[in-house]
Amino acid sequence: MGLLEVIGPVMVGPSSSHTAGACRLALLARHTLLSPPTEATLTLHGSFAKTAKGHGTDRALAAGLLGYQPDDARIPEALTLAAREGLDLEFVTKDLGDVHPNTVQFSLAAEGETLTLTGSSLGGGVVRVFRVDGFEINFSGGYHTLLVRHTDRAGVIATVARVLADDAVNIATLHCARGSHARGQRGGAAMMSLELETPPSAHVLAYLAQLSAVAWLRLLPDVMQG
């Protein structure tokens, strides 16, 4: 167990789960878009729904969507700053089912793009994203994470892994999922998440993006640092 797991992350409080974790989830959601979001509906579940204002979860989520880190002194003013930046925020509460109590679903819109992402804050600032655009995916934000939306056909995963290996990038975890409408069927849409120990080179990302089976890819930063 590391020191940060004992004393918690460096952050603007009051809660590592409800503020630092919330901010990190929002940062991951922001980086899954090509451009900063202009509209966001945040659906809060369980404990997040009950203590959103008291523990600053609403402000932490807004801050992450603005690109602020958990220790940013602007977090207490994030709702005001979001409005100033043209980010239209809506907070709703809903039972999202059998998920962690500290769970939020992001429904985001940016220039020419929409995205949904759902994740949980697990305690001590640790987070887990488990759904992106309806794909049951799995990543922690503790590595550089490559998300690849692609056609589910033979050789795609192997090609991505081989290209990364040629770039001397080690894969820490790899998770693949078919769309819910295509469970058990080949040839439909799929998504993979790869947690990487180092970020790939720009030319490698450009090469992967132009593969015929790849619809889009995103490289997300390690949000657990600090």
C-alpha cells in the first residue's frame, strides 16, 4: 500500500471520494472527447446523489470537466467558472442499478460530438470507469489509457497490441467489449481499453487511427498522479 492510499490524495476537500474521485472521473470524461464539452448532464447515483452539494461533488465534477486537477484552488468556484466558460451543466439524480454508491453517469456534448461515460469513485481518490457509449469497459485512470472503438473482426486487437509493442509501449491491462446490441455476434461495433505504462508516440497514434477497422481512438492521461 502506497502513502497516498493511507493519507489520501493532495486535493481541495472535503472528501477524497466525493471531491478528488469525482474530479478525476470528470477529467477522464473530458479527455474522452476531442474538444472541451459545452453541455453536460451528470446523473448522480447513491451517495453521490445524497451528498453532492454538502461534499462538493457538484463542484468537483464541474472542475474536472473544465480540466482542473483535484488540488486546484479554483474548485470551490467551479460552477461559476463553468458558466463563464460556456459549459451548460445539469445535475440529476437517478438509481443507476447495482453499482457502487459513488457513481456518476456523464452525458456530454462537444463540437460535433456526443459521449456517455459512467464511472465510480471507490475511496481514497481511486476511480473506475466501467461504461463508455454503452460498451462495458474497464479502466482506472491510473495509466495512460488508449480507448479504441473499432469493428469486431479477427486481428484488430492483435494489430493494435503489435503496433504498441513495436513502439516499446508495455500494456498493463487490456479489456475488450462488444456493444450490448451485438453480444455474441461478430462484425459489429466494439471497444477496447488499454492501460499503458508509457504513452505511444504521436506517429503510432496516427497510424492506428487510420486503420480501416478503427472508428476512433482517444488517449487519456494518467489522472491519479499527485
